[in-house]
Amino acid sequence: MVINASGSFSSPLRVTPMAPRAPAEARRLVEHCITEMRNVTESAAGSAYGMDAKCAVVVDFDNVQRESSRYVSVPPALQPGDPLHYDAFLQRICSDYSDRFGR
């Protein structure tokens, strides 16, 4: 899941621009999205239900000043060691692939 932490965002699909969000409100929304991703079921060994792996990546992208877009690596973004961090996602995918195909 990619979560946008920008306090403002301009979308060509919206007739009226989005009102800017205060940093505290943007942070709460990021934290809420991360919590919701934690609640998504991840498959267990041999189970056909749930996602094979999941992660949450936080970016700051307002869709106006694209050159200032950035990957967010400080909280509320996930830190290494968190099960939803991108590194854990890659490890899970690699482990599942090895288990499934014997490599």
C-alpha cells in the first residue's frame, strides 16, 4: 500500500481543490491507513486466504511540485523491523517463493 502523507494534493479528477491538511491531521491519516493495513489478513502456510505479503510505503507527493516528491523514512512511516516495512515484505515474498518452488 502506498500512503500519501502530503498535507495537500491536487487531482485532475477533482473539480474543487483539496483543502490543505494540518501536519497533525496528515499524520493521523497515515497512522490510520497503516493500522488498517495491519488488519488485512495475511495468508498462513497452505492457506488460500489472505495476501501473500503486505507492506505500507509512505510518500510525500502533492501532484503539483513533483520535483519535491519524496519517500518518507521517518515516523509515522514504518521503520526497519516492523512487519509492514518494505524489507519485511521482500523477505516474506522471497521466503514464500523458496518454500513454494524449492529454491
